[in-house]
Amino acid sequence: MVATLETTRPELEQDAIDHLWFHGWDMDWEELTGQEGLKVFARAKDCTLIDVRGREFIDGLSGLMVVNVGHGRREIGEAMAEQAGQIAYAASSNYTTIPAVKLARTLAEITPGDLERVFFCSGGSEAVETALKIAKQAQALRGYPKRYKIITRRGSYHGMTLGALSLTAGRQEEYFGPFMYGVSYVPSPNRYKNDFGLDGEDGDIMCARYVEQEIINQGPETVAAVIGEPVSVSNGTHVPSPRYWQMLREICDRHGVFLIMDEIINGFGRTGTLFAAEQFGVVPDIMTIAKGLSSGYAPIAAAVVRPGVFEGFKEEGASIGHLLTFGGHAVATAAANANIAILLREGLVERSAEQGAYLLAQLQQLRAHPTVGDVRGVGLLCAVELVKSQRTKENWGVRHPFTKSLGEAVHGRGLLTRVWNAMHFAPPLVVTREEIDRMVAIADEALTEVEAQFAGEIAEAG
């Protein structure tokens, strides 16, 4: 008898509980594995995932803002299989393969401005680590060996390896400190709760001025780079004014500091342009990319740099002190090539802009809820901020029972997303308007249910 999903389901779920170590930190073990928390997925198509129990879910977060072209793209798998049958691996130290060369050329063509030199990695954290090491060594090769400091933003997220974690707000110092020396934090654009009490673009401009103040405070001769996500999801998906990024470009140029734009989430159509940097009219010195580079079909990432950054590495004895075993893996680069071809051929970047505008408009309906403080986003990268009181703008907190209950209510209705201080909406770029309507309806129903449960606390905070 051939085993079906139904007959193997209990065993699969128990094996997951017994042997897998899940990566998330926002759910306790009992929450994750108890009752209906655990989900073992069996198959997926476009924006729908199906678990081993046969339950269907809308992927409202594209995995982790990864699966831009949607699930079940057989041609990507076929490209990977074909490449594996030819050559799967060549040492990344001194050799390469045809799909890696093709992908590097494509990225040089489609990334903004004169970004043209590509260092391949396996994931986003590695890309950030790579960018940091490139920036520091490049500064030294330019004759500035004391330029090692990095300026990052409060509330940011850049990865979980130690260097990247040193730039990340939720870095859990009690477990993982001490961190990389020479990192300082500056305010991040936030038009809902601006650190300076300013509205609109004025708040963004003050955040940019603060960066320059920090460079001067640290000493320009000691600062290697400034890093930030064009639109930071961990900060609540706040979309800054183009002037903010243009000022950062001017400030970095004025002080000889590299500008790193972390496009790991933003890139490959997520914000309605191929790269979010295009929204702001800025070309960074270094750009990090991952996630949508292969839409999750294979682990791959990269740091892409301008000629002025790479120039010093061509000198005798100046090769980069950095080697990653699986950087530019042949099968992964084949997946990325096939993924980018789909993205461009099917006009998914333009579709993201169109469907994103519709999603944002539909989400505005949720403002009628007393616990919705703000609705914002760009492209298919949107967020609904959750508050105890619209008057005070106080968040519930990630581990508050309200937040937990809302997450359960949303997931129980068949929508997979992240519910923290904000409820995030970032479906695959192939999402339909019917699926968007369903996502918004689920959020509406879940908010109504949970607000009734916490009515007393909401009224008290009101």
C-alpha cells in the first residue's frame, strides 16, 4: 500500500517535533508545536500552501518576503535539475561556472547605476557580512586603515550572523554579546511616531541630519560605511521621502563614507520597482541582495559594488580576505537566472506596483478598528500598525496576549503572515485581487474577534 499524506501526517508532524530545531524566536516551543500551531507543508502553487492535513493557506508573507514569483514554478526546478546534471559545483575561490557568469552579467545590467561587480553568497546574513568586510577592506586599500566603524539605524534588521547581528536591533545581547566593536545607531524614518516629533518629510530630513552628526561625532576618519534598508520591514515598513536617501548619499560622499543599501527584502520587484533604490533616485556604493534573487528556490545572495569600491582589490596582494564555500553555486545561480527571467517576462515588477496600490487601498478599511493605528506601505510591502490606543499610539508588544491571539485568529482563518507590533502583508507578486480581498477580510474578521476579547483593556487605554 502506498502511503498517503493523510496516513503519514501524524508521523511527519511528530518527527518534526522530535528532531527539527525551528529558527523563529517569537513563538515559544509549546506555542509552535501544540494544538494547531505546527504546520508541515506538502505542496504549494502561486500564493497557496497546502499542509499535510490538506489545509490551504494564503501565503501573505511570501514565506519571509522571499517567494516573489510564486510557488510551484516548475521551470525553475527544471533549470536546477539540468544544471546539476552538467556541473553542480566548482570551487568559488578561483573558479566559476557558466550560470554564475550569466547571473553576474544580468545583475550588472539590472541593478541601478554603475553597480557592476558581484560577490555571491548563500543568504542575506552572509551578504551583509560580505558588505561589511568589503567596506572595511576597501577603505583600508584607499589609504584609510582606521575607517572601520559602521553606522546603522535603530530598529533595523540585517541578519543573524555575528557581524550582521551587531547591526540588528533585536540582537539579544544577554545571549550573544559582546558584539562587533565600532557600531553606532541612529534614528530611523518613522512618520507615525517620529523620534523628533516632526511630521512628514521634516522628520525624515532630521533623521538624515542625525546620520551626519553621528559621522562627525565618531570622526569621519574612523567611519567605513552607513547601512540601511531602503524600506525597513523590521522598523514597521515606514517609507521615507526620496530626499532622505538623497541626503544620505550626499552626506556619505561629503565624508568619504560608503553607503550600503540592504535590498535583501526590498529587491526584485517587492516595492513596485525592480529595486527600491530606484524609488529614491540613489545608487549605493554597495547593495546586498538575496530572497527574491531566486524566490527561495535555492539559497543564494550577493553583494554588488560600484567600480570605485572594487578598484583597490585588483592591486597586487590586495585580494579580498573572504571566502564562502557555496558562493556562486552553479545550481543556485541557475535557479536565480530562471527566476529573473520569469520576473521580467511576466511583468511582475509592474504587477507588484498595481496590486500593491490595490492592497494598500483595501487595507485602509481596517482603520475603523480601534486597535489599528496606521496603514502604510509601497508595492506589495504593506503593514498595519497595531496599538492599544490610537490616541497614545502605544503598541501591544510582540508577546502580549492580544498579539498572540490575533496571530492565532489570522492563521486559523487560513492566512499566513507575521503579527507583531504590526500585521504585515507581503504576498507573492502573482497575487490576485480576489486573494487580496480575502486577506483583508480575514484581517478584518480576526481584529473584530480579538478586539471583543480585549475590549476592557482597549477601553482603559483609549
